[in-house]
Amino acid sequence: MAKDKKKTLISHGIAAQNRKARHDYTIGETIEAGLALVGPEVKSLRAGRATLVEAWAGERDGEMWLFNCTIPEWQAGSVVARFEPRRPRKLLLHRKQVRELIGSITRDGTTLVPLQIHFNDRGRAKVLLGLAEGKKKHDKRAAIAARDWARDKARLMRAKG
């Protein structure tokens, strides 16, 4: 008889990743920010249930916020601890960093995209944000062709080696 395996919770490491962001955007500078979360959200993140596909970060009232990030409700939570899964979440940054990011995203064509949510060594939830510029269709095709050529070149070098 097979043993029942419990799903392990993430104490440190990547909880959610936006893999599509590197395909859709050219990522420049990256910055790590803290997240203001409530208890059940942290438990849901530790279970690896967050989604960053449509998420973006922006400015509201002089502060940075994470919008459209989906963290589903923790099923074992009480009725009192319910929260909105797609609510805006405050990003914890220094004032100087906020001013620099607001200046960067006010430029034409630059946006702030969350790349991943992870837990650091102290167990704190952090989000890795990237200053991104959108790619055109031909840029995406060129990136795919370059990646395929690098893979084929590595395969040929291994075969000759």
C-alpha cells in the first residue's frame, strides 16, 4: 500500500514565478521588495498557490502596490480570516527606491513587472520586480531563434567532443 505524501510547505525558495514575463518583456534592472500580507495569504503562498501571470506593480498615493496578483484563499482558514484573492498588495520599499521607481515607470514604454515571489532565509515573503520594456513580435521571434541556435550549437559541440 502506498504511503500518503503530505504536500510540503515552502519555508524558503520560490513560491511563484512569472515565466512569461521574460518572453514578453526585455527585463532591465531588478529590485527586491517586501510584501504586506495577512496570515492566510502567507500560508497560501507557502503552499505555492500564487499566480503572477497578469500581475503588475504601480504607484498609488505615493506608494508602490502590486496589482492583479492572485493568491487564492487558504482553505483551512477560518471565516474571520477571509481575504480578496486579487486585492492590491502594498510593496514595502524605502522612500528613495519608491521615488526612483516612480521616475522610471513614468518614462514611455517602461513598466514594473513582478518576476517571482520567494521566501528569503528569514522566511519573509519578497517579490522580485523588474523594470521592463515590451517586446515587439519580431523581437520575440529573434529571441526564440537565438535560443534554438544556442541549443543546436551546444548539441553539435557535445557530439564532436
